[in-house]
Amino acid sequence: MTSIQIGFIGMGLMGVPMSKRLLQAGFPLQVWNRSTDKTAPLQAFGARVAESLEQLIRNTDLLMICVTDTAAVEQIVFGPGGIAEHGRAGQILIDFSSIDPAATRDMAARLKADCGIDWIDAPVSGGVAGAEQGSLAVMAGGNAELLQQVMPLLEPLSQRVTHMGPVGAGQVTKICNQMLVSCNVLVMAEVMALAEKAGVDAGQIPTALKGGFADSIPLQLTGPRMANRDFDEIKWHVKTLLKDLDMANALAKAMGSAVPMAGLGAELMRQHGSKGYLEQDPCTLIELYAGKG
């Protein structure tokens, strides 16, 4: 499938390394981003930069999106000059963004009716490191045969692709993932601050717990940064976890399912974000608990 023309929309923390992986695998790639300066690293790496979203849509077979939220996806798909306006039957859209499941189902049905494009929701887990290493976990919703067709395009990006069901199922799975991740990192911040106050070297906590039941990838990646107050490099955003926890609570309300931990997690994340940390890395969450008292 190296002859297939891929268009990647969204050159953020995840979009840039994912695009580089596709280029390294030999796929022809065209990229577009609202802020054109963010496409420069990809152009230097061999990607073609589309002058407009319309140009990218017209000159590609498969469209990949990785943007911040539901509203951003909707704008790209149904906004002026977007995919619905310039797309054609036979094209496939793969959305790596983490967005609302119900909105995903609605947009997929509408796009199919408007111009015949098939939609696969394929949110990912693994962060920037996973994107750089091609070890993302992909949770996919959509037609199983269609997913199998595009599997060669997902292999350079992922360690595993799991088909979770029809369109929207991938987004539901990602919400479940983010509930676990977000609550984990909040408890981690409590633990690191408590260890400090008790006179323990918090920087040793990840090492001490490695391989035990309390261990996790976030603990090993984020724990040392919390302990060392290493906040400068932003690997992910507080605002992203807050967005996902809010979606978790909305989904739970719609399903009549109790999620008290996710509810509390959202409010704690919101409290932290309100102090100027929304654009910062979640390793800053230790500051919620590190004050004296």
C-alpha cells in the first residue's frame, strides 16, 4: 500500500511523530495544519505541505486526523472548505483524535451520506513516546473489513490495533483508558507529595515500586518528573485529561452508570487547570498537594 496517498491533518504533539513514522515506512504523505509553522518539521522530513485543506483532500486517498477535541474535528470535516465539501466516495477517514462517541457516530453517518467517505475512529494511547517509537495502542471503531484494509498503514504507528466494534466504539474505549490514566496520575501526585512531606526521597518511589502491583507506565515516566519538578518538557496536557474526564462523566450520565472516581478526578483536574496549568504537563499535578499543611 506504499502507493496510497495519505493526508495527515493536525501537527500537534502526536501528529508530528506519527507522520514521521509514516514517512519512515515509505508512505507518500501530505500534511496540513491551521498554523502552517507547525508543518515545517515534516517538510524537512520529506512530507509535502498542502497549501490548503481543500488541496490535501483532493490529492489524497486516505485522510488521517489528530486534533484536540470534538469541535476541531467537526470544523475540519464539515466546516467551509472541509472534508464533506471536497471529499469523494472511496476515500477513508481515520480519526486518531479523542472525541465524543455520540458525535463521532453522528458525524460518520452524515459524512457517508454527504460524500460517501467511510469513517474509522481510532484513538490512541501511549503518548508522545509511543508515537515516536511506533508503539501506540490503537482502539478502533468501524467496519471490520475496512479496518483490515488499512491495517498496513497503522502498523508503523502501533504495537497493537484492537477492533472494538462499530463506529464510536473506539472512542468509548479511549474514554475508559483515560479514566484509568487520569485517576492514576492524580493519585500519583498525592503519593509523591505525601512521600516528600514524610521525609522520603520521592524520586525513589518509581524505582521502589517497579514491577509490583502499583507500577505503571505513567508512574515510571511521570513520577520522576514530579519528584524533580521537571515541568518544562510538555509530553501531554492537563487540558486533555480534563476534556476526557468530562467526556467520561457525560457518557456515564447518558448510560446511567456511576463513575464517582472520574467525577472527583474531573473536579481536581479542573481546580489544577484553573491555576494556570491547563497548557502544562500533568506532572505539575504534584503542586496541588505539595504545599505545607
